[in-house]
Amino acid sequence: MMVILATACIAASTAMFAYAGERYYRQWFQFIESDLRDKLRRLRINMKNLRKVLIAWFSMVAVVFVILWISFGLFVLGLLFAALQICLPWYIVRRMAQKRKEQIEDQLADAMVSLSSAIKAGLSLAQALEILAQQTPRPICQEFQQIVGEYQLGKPLETCLQETKERLRSENFALFAAAMEASRESGGRLNETVDRIAHSVRELQRLERKVVAETAQARASAFYMALAPFFVLALYYYFVDPENTRRLFTTVVGQIMLSVSMILNLLAYLWARMILNPDI
């Protein structure tokens, strides 16, 4: 009888909590959906059923949390694990989109040199872009293929460049697009402008690679320092003091201490990565 009453109380409180915060849940869900849709669009992944996938994923996270709570008594750690289940895929997609953007920026300087050479050879801007769409490596060739395809279907080139600039959100491509738009409007020498931009982009890339090389050891040290607490915890759990270490998992106070330490450790690692991230 007590078990049934406790279960009913938990269900009623959960329902009241969900009903009271419905507006905030909806805003939070819409933010995640819009951000993921934007990152998937940059990755050129079509997700028409993204909302259904998110609902299924969140439902699975809720089921795992309930199992950890009811079956193993890990309420606090269950909350932490549920938060990680939600945030980790989101973080991976964001990192994949950022990685693709960095690859495009690395390939853009060579693409601009090829464009300048094609224009010097007497080709038009549209023909030069078509050559870039065929000869440049992935992933930048996908962007040029989309520009050429939309232009051949009748869309103005300025509109194609503007949409690509908004999709990539790359400062280097914004300079590239601005140079082509200015050349079409004023009739200047596009090849010379593109050469100068390519030289500037390569110089920035050289400085960024220098900063990355000089901070590589610090980034590796931050990664190892983030893993060190887990090795210390395992050492204490199996060899030093198993009984007291086990209380971190079996008591509410221990779970809170363990969760707070894991969150602070993660924040410290992300902060170190942010400090060591080169932004020139």
C-alpha cells in the first residue's frame, strides 16, 4: 500500500511539474530543434523528421533516467546522465559543423587561386565557378556545385552567393563573395582582387596553424587533466578505500558531490579549450 501511495505521489508531482513548466520546455525544445536544424543544414544533412527524432530521443532519455532512479536508486546521477545524453549528441553535431566550416576555409584559398587562373585564361565568372565545382575537393566543391546549379536554374548569382554566405557564416567566404559582387557591379579586375584576398587568407591560415602548433601540448595537458579524476576515482574504488568510495554512488549526498565534481571538471576542460582556441 505504501509503495502504491508513494508511486502515485511521485506521478502526481511529476505531472504538476511538467504542466507548470510547459512553456519553458517548449521554448527550450524549439531552441534545440532550430539550432540542430541549422547545423544539419550546414552539414548538408536533410532531416525532415527531426522533431520526431528528437521526441523519440528525449523519451528514451527519460526512460533511462526512470530505470536508473527506480531500479538502482541513482536519482542524482540519473539526472546527470540524462543531461549528458541530451547534450553530447548536440555537442557532436555542433563540432562536426564547425569542423566542416574549418575545412572549407582551409580549401578556400586554393579555390580562389584556381578561380583567378581561370579568369586570366579568358573564362567568364560562371564558367570559372563551374570548373571549381568540378575540380575542388570536398566539402567546398559541394558549395560551388550548389551555387552553379542554382545559377543555371535561373537564380541570380548575387542571390546564390548571399545564401551561401549565410549558410557557411565564414568570414573568408564573405570576403570572396563581396569581391565577386563588387567586380560584377563595377567591372574591375576580379582576378587581381581574388589574388589579394587569397594571399590574405593564406597568411591568416599560417598564423592560425602556428598558434595551433604552439598550443598543442597545452590542449593535450588539459585533456589528460580532465581524465585524471576518473582514474583517481577508479583507484580509490578498487584499491585504496572501496567502502567509503562506494558511498559516492549509494548515498544522495555522495551522488551530489560526485555530480558537482564531474560538472566542474567538464566546465574546466571546456574553459581551457576555449582559452586555447586560436581566434585570429
